[in-house]
Amino acid sequence: MIYVDFSNIPISNMPTSARQVGEMAAKEEKRRAEKAEADAVERKRQKKVDDAQLQVAAGLQKMREKYEADLKSQAKENKFNRKLSIASFVVAVISLFISFFK
């Protein structure tokens, strides 16, 4: 059963027969069905947007984890290179002293 609210209809447009009431009820039912369909389409669209945002967030999280792992690896490599540079400098200084005292 469809409830039609007649309180917002001016008296001049008030239905005067059962046929007119039926037509108004049919229009109201059609309007509600269209609204329900539009709401369903909007929910479906919003779900797609939400899913896309979740996928992007997951991708960004993976990229951040990879970036942090790369930073750790780079820091480790820089530490090794620094030690190697110091060792090379020490060898160069020792070679210099040896060449002077020969």
C-alpha cells in the first residue's frame, strides 16, 4: 500500500475521483522507485570509489615499506663505504710514509 501525503497539495489540485487518487499513488510509487534506483546507483558508485581508495592506500603502504627498506639498505651501504674510504686513506698514508723513508 502506498501512502500519498495530500497535505502539501493545494485544494485546487486535490484529486476528486478514485482514478485521480490512483494516478497520484502510481506517480508517488514511480517517484519512490526512481529514488531507490538512484540511491542504489550512488551506493554502487561510492563502493567503487571506496575500493579504489583502499587499493591506492595499499599500494602507497607497499611503496612506503619498500622506500624504508631501501633507506636502511642505503644507510648500511654508506656505512660500509665510509669504512672502506677510511681504510683506503690509511693505506694511502702508510704508502706515503713508506715511499718517503725508502
